[in-house]
Amino acid sequence: MHDTASVTDSVCGVGRRRLAFFSAVVSLMAVFAAVGATIPLFNVYRAEDGFSNAGISITVVAYSAATLATLLFLGRLSGHVGRRPISIASLSALLLGCLLLLDVHEIGTLIAGRFMMGLGAGLASSGLTSYIVDAAPSRPAWLTSVASSQTVMLGLSVGAIASGALVQYGPWPRELIYVVVIALLLLSVALVVVSPETATPAPGAWRSLRPRVGVPVRVRRLLPVAAAVFLATWAAGAFYQAFVPALVEEQLHTRSTLVIGVVFAAYMGASVIGAPLGGRFTPASAQRLGMISFLAAGQLTSTLSLPQISLGYGALALASALFTVLGARDPHVTALANGKKSRSRPLGRRGADHS
């Protein structure tokens, strides 16, 4: 009797963890689908409300600043108060952002809406990602990393393409995509509410708000290479958010919001394919190959007459690619080499260093 009960409890536990995993993945996709949904509408706001490129770029800055600040100050909070409360808070921030964007006629409203989306995206990047990692099944082994990292890019791509299609072919072109996303976010809230908590609340929530940045000693020398990769690729991503609608109109001679969504997704969505491929290489090889490919995809734009602003991103990509090719090292190789050096030192020398 006891054995039967324990088996039943085990099956129920696995089922609830699967529910938590499914809820977290759907919620993370909904968050970034909402973020991507605004991109095709930038040209609509330019044409109908007279927004300038400078004003649109400020919205990207507001989104990025809110995301980074949230990660810096609230990134560890879910480990103290639980994954579910932070996940619900992130979805609520996105809901508020979408409600603001339902009626955009002034640049301030667009900035405020994107700022709230940035807050929600920052909370989701910590809380929902941790929720996915906690609840992910052990098999297949690659599922955890792919689900926690590539759901973001998939959500951005789906949101941008769906937005472009609804703006171009659906009724209420300025509002319908936000109504759809609001419904998806409400569904996500409901899923998280009925899902189990995976983190045990712990004291120290207030102390966790103090920013703390640390890098393990064994990989500290690799940080400049990683920073170069992130600088080039994330800067290009921010550039895409702000200026792809204008570039599509100017260079492809179309105002099609669907084309804008597809072009934006072509940059973001490729990561869903690239991440699993990168897992087949060592970290250093993956960085070298990735940056060389990044520089090569950028050079293909020479077939178009891009604005001079894109030259700065090309130079950044070139510098980062060269730095990565020359400086990338595998962490375990570096640690092994340092370990061999330590073992080869005389005992007296180690004692002198320690003192």
C-alpha cells in the first residue's frame, strides 16, 4: 500500500514539474513576443504620428536601460521570494506596457510602454529563466540550455512576424497585436498560478537588491573576449530594433510591416538554429566561428546602400571578431594549464606566494 502511494506521489510530482516547465517556457515566449510585437509598428508611428528616428531610438534606450537595471538590482530576487511571484510580476509589467501601447499618439507614451516592457523582460530573464532551469526534465540533456536561452529569440521572432502580419492584413492595425499579446500574457499568468513553486523562499531578499558582480578566477581572463562578443552582437540587436523599419522602407522600398517583421526575425531567429550548432564545438571554436560568421553576414549588406550609421557597427564587428579569434580560450584548458603550473612549483615557492 505504501509503495503504491509513493509511486503515485512520484508520478504526480513529475507531472507538476512538467507543468511548471511548460508554463515557464510559454510565459517566457509570451514576454518576448510582446517585446518583438512593437518593432513593425515603428514605421506606422513615424508615418501617422510624425515620430522621428531620434525619438524611436530613445524608446530602445528606455527598454534597454530598464532591462539592464532590473537584471542588476532584481536579478537574484527570485531565489529569495520564489520563481512564481517574480514570474507573475514580469508578466504584469508586460501587461501594463501593452495596455499603454494600445493608444500611442505621443512619443512619451511609446517610451513609457517600452520602459515597462524592459522591466518585465528583465524580471523574466532572471525569474522565468530560473524557473525553466529548475523544472526542466533531465532528458534530453540539451533541453534545459536551449529552452532557457533560445525561447527568448524565438519569442522575439514570432512576435515580430505576427505583428507584421496583423498590422498589414488584420483589422485595427495599431491595436490588434497588443490585444492578442495581452490574451497570451493573461494565459501565461494563469499557467504560472496553477504551477508549483520550484524554489524554497530564503531570507536575505533585501540584501539581494544590492548589485553584486563576480567572475570566477579561472575564467576571469576570458571575460574580455566574451565582452567583445556581447558588445558587437547585442549592439547590432539594439540597432535592428531601432532602425530596421526605416531601413526596410528606405532600402527595400516597401512599407510592408510583414516584411519588417521577417527581416527583424531573420536576425533574431537565426540564434535558435545557431545555439544547438554551437553546442557541437568547444567554447573557443564556437566563438571564433560565430564571430567570423557574424562579420561575413554583415559584409553581405554591402550589396545594399546602407546608411553610414551601419559602418560603425561593421567596424565594431570587425574589431570584436579579430579579438575573439586571437584571444578565445577554452575555460577547462586554461584551468588545466594553471593547475599544472601550480603543481610544478616548489613547495617553498608556493608558501612564499601565499604569504
